[in-house]
Amino acid sequence: MAQALLRRTLFLIASSTALVAAAARAEASGPCASMPTTVRVAASDTRRSDRDTLKIASLNMAAQPRIRDALVLWTTDRQFDVVLLQEVGDRSMDGGAFVAEVGDRLGYHVAYAPANLFGDTETQGLAILSRHPLSDVRVIPLEYHRLRFKSRCRIGLAVTVATPTGPVRVVNVHLDTRINSKERLAQLEPLVRALALADGPRIIGGDFNTMDIRWWRTMWPFPLVEHQAAAVRTHLKEHGFQTPFPDGQPTLKFLGLPIQLDWLYLKELDALDWSVDDVPFSDHRGVWTRVRLRPR
């Protein structure tokens, strides 16, 4: 009992400390505006001979330009077929340019969708790297929340991956931070509706920011009052999605606390194995799963 109380107290202190640090950052200004999506086709054919499985990963790269080599090494060592990236780019590094360079080094197809503009040219957004060709690339705007500080435009990036067994519809997402379960499910809903219109295997993954916190006025955290990860899991299960990741697997490197923000959800796909990996320079851990493709 004492250990549980101490754990909750540390969690509250850590969360409050993070808020104070984040408050010093500039607030995003103005409404969200659509920006052109970038699609790059790989110069070489990088498809593997394995037609029965697909290995997909997700990583919030924390806007770190230094992560470039680590990201390439992680993707190569794990032999990922598809990689979903969030927080690609910042004020010192344009997200589109960054992911284009990584795609060239890997020989992967690339889709990039900017969500936020920093200065005149630098953008931050979502990216999908794929060993297989991409098509039907779409950006889905999500509800904008004014969070008093560190507000961001949120989008979903949807693509169709042409695997040797057949098409797989994939959506990459990065949801808001300091919102509650009701608002989080509402922000997720346009993506769920879009996937409901698709046929065949579907994957939705990324940084869902599912802290088990009840936020008051987007500023003050009440730990363990809400279980946001459970709310998202239940909601997606109602629409036919399952995740291989159990509760309690930390994906955020923050004072050793069990904060699980990053997920991969599957529909009409069977997970064969999965893992959570440390990736240098990011404050998130990368998540991945290998799925069996059903012949169509």
C-alpha cells in the first residue's frame, strides 16, 4: 500500500515538473492550415521474398535530427517493412527533408504530411516509410485543442501499402497530450470512420498519448483518475481492432514511470510477435509487431 502511494506521488510530481518545463515553450498560433503532402518513390526495389508476413513499427522521434543514424540502424536490424514516425521535424530541421534523406538511405518509399509550420520553411508532421509501394495517400485533419501552451495541429496520415499478398490500409497518428478520454476518443473518431470505409487488413498506430491522467483545464494532472489507454483500447475493439501490446509496457522514457503512449492496433491481421525497443536520442521507445498476412 505504501509503495503504491509513493508511486502515485512520484507520478504526480513528475507530471507537474514536465508541465512547468513545457510551459516555457512558445504557443502555436493561428488555426491549422492544410499543407502539401510529399510522396517519394524508392529508386530501387526493396521488397523481400517473404510474402506471408509484414513487420510494422512506430516511433515518436521527438524532433531529434541526431536520431537519423539510429533510426536507419533500427529499421535495418529489425528488417521493418513499414515504419510510422511522429514528431518529424522542428525549427532546426524540416520534416520533409529529414524523412526524404532517411528514405533514400533505406531505399524505402516515403509519405510525409506536415501538420505544423515553424518559421517560413521548417515543418513538423507525420511520415510513413515503406519497403513496399504506397498509394491512396490521404491526410485526415483532427480536432484542434487550445491547450494554453504547446498546442499543435493534429492530423492522421493514411496510406495503402501494396504488400505481395495484397493491400493493407495503414494510418499513422499523433494525438494531443493534455486532453481527457472523451476528447481523445473524439479526436480519434475521424480516423476510425475513414478505416471503416476501407476493405481488408487495416492498421492504426502511432503516439496516442494515453497517459492515465484526468486533466483539469488542460493544466493540472490528477493521476490514475482516468484510464485513457483502456478507453482507447475498448473503443477500437468495438470497431474490430486488437493490439498485441499488454498494459504496463512503458513506451516513454520518463523517470522510470510506466507511461504507455505508443500503440499499434490491427484489424483482420494476426500478430505473430511484438516488442518495445530503446532507440537512442528519442524520449520514446519504438514499438513493433510482425503480423501474418491472410491471402486474398
